[in-house]
Amino acid sequence: MKEVGAYLGEFLNSPHPHRSGKVCPFMQKVLDENQLLHLEVSGKDKSVVKTVKDFFDDFLTASNKTVLVVTFSHDYSLSFAKKVARKLRLRTSFEGYMIGAFGPDEMTPSLHDQNFFPFRPDCVMLVIRTMVPHDSQFFNQAGFIAGTAMKVGYSKKYPNESNGSYLSRFIKWLT
């Protein structure tokens, strides 16, 4: 898909207009080191969640992959992709991955400027990527259950970070 290459390879690697560095500081390394898996989805609505979940399970066993991009055929909307993301958020978060739905109508602004909208590729897609240390800023925005899963996944990936002790506190709270 031409739109995917333009978004991942060109737009995300272009200079960020409101801070130093690229729009996505990690994408060039992901592309250079072949760390990306891509899945194109079409079919019945109910089968899509299972297809993406199964592919995510395969993605977890791929040794050097850090980003999974799922693109949807043109008959799927951004709102549908957001529903799929919500259904998979606990699973992906618990495994230490962030998930987001992107599309031409996405209104989520950049963290650095409320007038810059970097999550608007020309097609509808889900992006699942490994958590990085700065992702801790999103935990409280996700709601209690998803935020808790994110904290547990983050703690598994970064046990020595300040949020790393959250996993042991959470396990004690559960037992």
C-alpha cells in the first residue's frame, strides 16, 4: 500500500514542526532494521478482531519485530479500527505494547502542539508498538483497567524504572 509507505517512511521521518527531531523518533530505526510487520485486513467485522489478535500472537514470537501495522481495506472506518483497538488494548498493554488507531479523520493532537495532528495517514490503520520509557505519561489517560494493564506491561519491560515497582505492588494488591 502506497499510503502506508508514505506515512511510515516519509511523514513520520520528517522534522517535527514544533520540537526538535522527527515526528516519530523511532521509525527510521524500525525501518532500517526491518523491525516492522504489516498485515492488511479485509473481511467480515467479527473475524477482524480474531485475525488481528492471532497475528499479534505471531508478532510476539518474531524475535526482532517491534512494530505491527495493521491496515484496513477502504470499507472500514476509523471508528471501527478504534473498536478493534479497544478490544485488544488489555492484551497488548499487558504484553508491554501500545496500540492506537490512526486514520484521515483522527483528531488526537501531538503531545507538543494542540494544532498538529500526526495520527492522520491516508488510510485507516492500527499501530501496535513496543512500549518505551516516555509512554508512562499515557497511563492515567487510558482509564483504570487499561491504565493498570499498561503499568503492568511497562513494569515487565522496564523493571528498574521508577514505575517498575508498580508490578510488585499490583501483584501484592491482587493477592
